[in-house]
Amino acid sequence: SGDFLEQLKFKGGKLVREQEHVHAINGIDIDIRRGEALCVVGESGCGKSTVARTVMGLLSPSKGEIHYDGQRIDHLSAKELLPFRRRMQMIFQNPYASLNPRMTIQQTLEEPIRLHHPDWSKERVRDQVRDVMDSVGIDPDWGSRFGHEFSGGQRQRIAIARALAVDPEFIVADEPISALDVSIQAQVLNLMMEAQQQRNLTYLFITHDLAVVEHFGTRVAVMYLGMVCEIAPTGTLFAKPRHPYTQALLSAIPRLEDDRPQHIRLQGEVPTPVNLPPGCVFHGRCPHANERCRQEVPALIDVEGGARVACHGVEEGRL
Ligand code: SF4
Ligand code: MG
């Protein structure tokens, strides 16, 4: 907590430096499996973007390790990281900030290809750009246009095309549809799912939207205040949420069926990450907290259905 990440962003046609608060994460132990879409869900400030950026190497962990395909990558130099950079790409939330307004779409899409394939001929690069534009539903003849000539949804398609242009295997997407009009969110989500099938992609998908998770996720990790409370296959999590925080989150989704538990209203406010409570970080808001919860940090334990839950109540069999 209290860390700031300096980010370069385009604002009003200018490249500016912006400081963004980074939410601390603690004791996160997750594996992402080839071919899956692991959704990380939680309220704003829970640290899910920090997880995304740490996995991508944009932030380095003060403790802990990141492994990619069996190799430790968190301590590599920029040069050593380059081959991994091609294999893992990132899609950001805001397609307005992430496309350089001074570059044509052609230039925008050529840039990563030239970086990772310096030996490719001009023709091969151009063909790759046309292919990838076509695959995201942008007319390949529009390469000479600039970002501002496109709608938000089209810009996010172009951002997806830029990520796909170097044929990655793993994509980290940080709230890729939440800045878009609701009417086009589903189209962009479907595009990402099609791309996953056609290209055998693995996703780490950050979102605060449980409807997206249910539609898109193979597995779900639920975060609260920098911790993973529960990680489970999507079907298991929605059928049988175990952690009290997950139960409260899910109970807030409107449902047609009547057999759902009543909306669970959480007491209190989310504590600030600067001054974390001892024990389970959720204890101040949990209806099932006891003395142990106030003192001891719960570890993730395996429960049925392929789920892992960090909760003393579940471990003690009283929840
Ligand atoms: Fe609630 Fe205790 Fe479980 Fe935390 S560990 S979620 S306070 S029951
Ligand atoms: Mg975020």
C-alpha cells in the first residue's frame, strides 16, 4: 500500500505521466492453467489490477515469485523478458488512453510486430496486420485511419488486435469492457471468447462484474482487500459459494429463481489497505467472525468441487 505506479497515458493527444495508486496485495498464491479463462473478481481497490500488472511484470513484487511455463520471470531484465513479452500480452480498460492518437491503426498494429519479429519483411508485417484487423472485425482497408476516427468499441477491438498481432498464448485483460457502452460489451466479450477458441489462448481476466464471470470464466478468484478469499471452478462458485464474502457478493446479483438466499447486507466499510486489520481482513464485516478470525490469518484450504477457500469458519466445519 502507499505505492505509486508511474504510468504513461495519452490525454488530449499528449503523452503525460500520471501517478496511480497501487493497491497492495498479500499472500496471493494462484496458478493459471493453460487454456482457461481465470477471472479475478472483487470490488474496486481490492488489488485485482495490481495482480494483473504484477503478472505482466509491470510491477515487481517485493516478496514472492512469478513463474511462466516453468521459468521464473519476476527477476529478469527487460531484454531477458522480451521473448516472454511476445507470449503474454495485455489489454487495458480504457481504449481511449491506450491508443496513440498520433499513430495510424496500421502503425499501431505494426509496432509490436516489428519489435518481436525484426526479421519479418514489410509484406509479411502488412499481411499480419490485415489478418489481425480482419479477425477482430475491423475492415483491413482502414489501416490509414487514426484512433479518434473509431468508436470506443472499435478502439477496444483495435487494442485487442494489437495484443493478438504477435500471436500470444496468454492475455491479461484488466476490465477490458467496463469502459464501453453496455450495448457493445457483449460483442467485445464474444470476440475475446472466439479468439480464445481459435488461438488456444489463456486469459487472466480482471473484472468487477459477476455476470461477465459467469459467462466467461473457467475458474474464478474472488479478492477482498489484497487477498484471495476463494478460488473455484465457475460452476462450483456460483452453485455453492463458500466464503462469506463470496456469498455476499453473489447474493447481490438479481435472480429470477426464488430459491436463492436473501441479499446479504454487509456491515461496515471496507477498511483502508494502509491499515489492514489483523487476522482475517474480512472479520469486521463478517457475520460469522469469532475470536480466532480476529487474530489469525486464514490460509487457502482445499474444499470439495475443486475449490479453495480462506476461511476459519469453513475450515472448522461451522460454515
Ligand atoms: Fe468470516 Fe472468520 Fe471466515 Fe473471515 S475467517 S470470512 S471472519 S468466518
Ligand atoms: Mg482496477
